[in-house]
Amino acid sequence: MLTFPNAKINIGLNIVEKRSDGFHNIESVFYPVEWCDALEILPNQDQTANEAIFQSTGLSIPGNESSNLCLKAWHLLQDQISTPPTIHLHKVIPMGAGLGGGSADGAFTLRMLNEVYQLNLSNDQLKDFARKLGSDCAFFIENKPVFCYNKGDEFEDFSLNLKGKFIVLVNPDIHISTAEAYSGVSPQKPEISLKTALSEPISNWKTIVKNDFEEKLLLKYPTIAEVKESLYVAGAVYASMTGSGSTVYGIFENEIDLKNQFPNFAIWQGFFKV
């Protein structure tokens, strides 16, 4: 069985407070985009096997296999599965880029194992497993626009429809660790709530829909600021860094081709499908 784990963007990202457990409470809207990896899962034909086989192509995945979210997802469900799978991941979404690509791979693995092995787990059960993989993994179980809060792992439906608008994603290949991103942030509640800000026309978002990571990171990494400004110059109605960076996206009313404008960076462009 073959599926295509997709990326997501953050539309607005407020760091509202630091938690007693060391994490932060945030507010953001997670929105799926069509920049995708490819994931194939097949039951192993060797009936004596007791461990999953993991293979990868495409972008090189850092770290050892034990930290791979696809394998971690398998380990969460392995007690319910008699024959271990062969998992092949073709990696396309840049890593450490604020796009949630690894989280998508882990969540889609849970979804596919549930389907391939007919485990009959509900979406709520899959979300509970996904939260054990990472804060934003549970989003990809239903994979629809949501308002997220707490650690970014609690969701509520949110009415925001960008279907038909065009998005350009630019990754300038700058790796920013989560620890580095949070070190430059002073948590505080925004003057205008994100829900209120996003109820405004997109043309007004530029001044009221913020990503709190940007203030310090755009100063430290001027290339990111230059990409954002270039997207506005090209006609974006709204542009922002997603997550803790370094990917920047621009939302356009009409289709545009900017591949030649960013020849040295990874770029994806296409229409919102939801």
C-alpha cells in the first residue's frame, strides 16, 4: 500500500506561556499543503520475522533508525500485528524546516498500519498513539485545518478556507533547532487573538498574524528575511515563516512560478487543495 505524507504550515504562531514541564503552550492554525513524501508499507513475506524492515531513499535522513518516527510508530502498534511490515520511505520534504514532514511520516505510518492490518483503531485512538511520537503528529491523523493549542497537540475545528489560492514554499536550507528557536522567545499572549486576526481578510494578515519565532530568527538569519520580502515583492498577499523555520511561504491569489527566483533553495509551489 502506497500513500503520500504531506507537509503542513503554521498560519500564525503565538508562544503564550512556558509550562511547568519545560514545554511551551502555543496557539496556531495548522494547515495541510501538498509537498509530500512517499510511504509504502507491505506485510513481510517472512512469517518468522519479528522486526520491521525500514528502507529509505531520497533525502538522507539524519540519526539512527531507532529515532525514526516510522519505526517508532510501528513499535507502538507491534503488539497488535502478527507479521512485521517492510516500510519504504522516499523522503522529499526537507527536514528541520518547520514543515512537519517527519511528524507526517510517523502519523501516516500509524494510519497505514491500521489499514493494512485491519486493526480497526478509531481516529481518536490513532491520535493518542500519535501524541506519543511528537507534539504535532496527531494533526496528521485527520489532516485538516485546525486551531491548535497547549503543546500543539490539542485541536479544535477552525473555519478557514484557502482552497484555490496558490502557495509558494521556499526552504533556504538553514537548520534551526527547536531549542535555538525557543531561546529567543519571551512567551506572552498576543494583543489580538489569533482567531480574531484570522477572521480578517488575508490582505490584513501582514500586520496582525504573527509567528513569534520570526522576531529574533529573521535578525539572526537575514537570508530568511530576504526570502520573505522577496515573496511580498512577487505579489504575495501574506508571507510568513512556518513553525520554527527556516521555510517561508507566500500565499498568492493567482498562480505564479518563482522557481527561477530561488535557484539555490528547495522550493514547492501549488494550489491549496482544502
